[in-house]
Amino acid sequence: MVQSRWNDAEAAEYCRRYAACGGGLALRVYTSRLIGRDPDLVLHGGGNTSVKATARDLLGRELAVLHVKGSGSDLGAVEPAGLPAVRLAPLRELRALRELSDQAMVDAVRGALLDSRAPNPSVETLLHAFLPHAFVDHTHADAILALTDQPTADQHLRAVYGDEVAVLPWIMPGFPLAQAVAAAYEAHPQCRGIVLKKHGLFTFGATARESYERTIELVDRAERYLQR
């Protein structure tokens, strides 16, 4: 059974170790590793996490940025450099489009990087950008997949969560999924997470701990339901 591995002393140590990066990114690294080291939540290279923060441009102006996991990085050992920063405003503007090809999306995301040498941000970067929360976690938890891979997935999900999570059909990662997840949250702003059938779970929060422990709570409930 999954359980929260949050530890206040460890969290404080990460804040000290990565003080130069800022507290938000330091705690994002910490909870990303907690997720990545649990094979019931993600496998090597899977899942992605993000945090919204601020940075300075070359003229010293403050701008909003999104630190999001680089494609293929291992969450269990991720460093701050593995969560490259992209300018948030130009990515959020893309939501006004009706369509966006995969290549155009990749070009736009790479064009928003603060450091051109950084790894490619996750294919789900726009999804993280379109959600308003400071922290967003995406996992492929075994228990969630065990429920959503069934022909009666909706019935199982409602039995576990009632109306506490929004549920989406499987959608290929990219611009359409980002649009769908943002719309699902806006239609159900009190939801505690969003389940994408045959794919995984998205949780979010104002703090790293809130988003992480929402993941643990929702996966734990799925596991207990499966046991019953």
C-alpha cells in the first residue's frame, strides 16, 4: 500500500541543499523524488511534476516561469536542472488556439526555455502550464490503471471517489489533452484530482506537500477499493 513519505526534516534539508534555487523548486525536487522512488506510482522515466515560480530575465525583470520535468528524466533521482524553466505567459497564451500540431507545440515549448541547453520539457508541459496551481503531479499509479483499464471504469471510479475527481477518457498527450484537463478542472474547481482513463492521475495544490499527499490519498483509496 502506498503511504506518504513526507518528512519535515528531509524537506528542510532539501531547502538548505538547494537554497540557491528557491524553496519552491527545492521542495519540488524533494516530492518528485518521493514519487519517483515508489514503483507503485511511476516506473523509471515515467510521470512528470512541475512548480510555478519566478525568475529574472537579462534585464533583471521578474517573470513567471514553470519548472517542469524534462522528458525521460528519472523522477527518483531528479536534480533542479532536470526541471527546466520555461516562460509561463507565452505558453498560457496558446490556450486560445483551437488546434496546435505536435511539432508546433514542441517548437513553442523549446522557444520558451530560459536556457537553450536545457533538456526538452515534458510533452505534457502545456497541461501543467494551463492549470492554475503552483504544484502539479502526474503519476501512472498501478491502482489507478487497474481501475481505469476496465470496461466498467466509470462505475469503479465513482464508487471510489464519488464526485471528488474529474474523469476524462484516454487522450493522446499533447495540446488536446492539455485543453481537456484545463477544461475539466474549470468545470469542477473543487475536484481533488483528475483521472485520465488508461493513463494515470493528475493532482495539484498550493504546496508541494499538498499536491504530493493528494496523490498518495487518492491512490491509497483506489488500492483499498481493489482489496475489497
